[in-house]
Amino acid sequence: MKITYYGHSSILVEENGTRVIIDPFLSGNPGSGIKPEDVQVDAVVLTHGHSDHYGDCIEIAKQNDCPIIAVYELAVYCANQGVKSHGMNTGGSAQFDGFKVKFTPALHSSSISVGDSWVYAGPACGVLLTMGDRTLYHAGDTSLFGDMRLIGEMNHIDAAVLPIGDMLTMGPADALLAAQWVRTKHVIPVHYNTFPAISQDADAFCSDLAKAGIKGHPLKAGESLQL
């Protein structure tokens, strides 16, 4: 499994020719290092509807003729924008060609800004993405919560993508606990330094991970982790 970071919370995962992008916030993020039109994938997965995660999902899905996989309400909204979609819900899983998706709980809000109003986008979720014999846990936007222990007990998680920005998600201290609770050996910190309000020191966070026997990977946009 090859995991490539494209800034904020955007992750591209590939294995045996299958490519899936999670939360493709690219054109609105000057630190992404890639344009939506350059993304070639078999599916888009969304953790929730906020613009810094929903991002360029519609453009990417249209140009690749691929589905957007999301919580049911968000999937319906995407379908209404003229793309293929596959609706799921928290705790549900589905097998696709070359990969499996399972949505996990996350403690966060989820909505889409439309003009002067907000459209409800279902619950925010995390994602367990399995390709071959490897599983990635993308926690999405979330606080620390006790059932992360259960996620770790029930699954063999090879790498975890955890937000560390604080204010809108977990901060580094809580993310350190989350990394231990999900029983992973590799962590990619995300959702930090995109905006001043979520500035964090990823190197310091990864140093704390190392003390707990976990390898942290403070990837820059375009950099990859090979498992």
C-alpha cells in the first residue's frame, strides 16, 4: 500500500493499480501540490461534507467517471450534482473492485454551505480503507473518543491518519492517545498548518509518537509512505 499526502486531510491510497483519494481538498488549498485535473483515481471517499474535505470531489468524480463513496445524505447530495455515488452509513462496509470501505464513528459536525444556508450532510465519519492485506484508518475530523480502542481491537490497522490541528479536531495530546488506542505502528498527522488557527508542530508530535513506539510520518505535500 502506497499512501500519498496532498495537504490538509487529503490522502491518495494505491495498491495493485487501484487508486482511491480521501477528502480531496486541492484547489482551495495552496499547499496541496496537485491540481484536481491531474488526479486519476477509481473512487473518491469523503469523511464528511465540510468544504475543506468535500473540496474538489465533484470535478474529480466527473473526470474519472468514478463514484463518490460517502455517508448516505452526502452521497445523495453528490449524486444531485451529476456524479456516481455510493451511500453508506456509520458501521457499514462495502467491497468494491480492489478495495473495501468501512465507515467508523467520528465526533464532529457535517454540512455543506449552499448560498446563505447549510445543507445537512449526515454524520461525520472515519474510514477504514483496506487494499490487499493492508488497512488504513483515516479518522476524518474528530475529537478523541473511547471507541477508538474498539476500532483498534477489531481491526489490524497498518497506518492511521489522525488530525492534530486542535480547535476544530483533536490536538496533538489527544491524537497521541488515539494512535495508541487504535494500535497502529504508523501515523500520518493531518489537518494542521493549513490555516493559522490550526498551527501545530508535526515534528514534535512525531517525536512524542516515537516515545510510545509508534513511527510518525510528517509528510509534506506529494510525499508518500510505502507499507
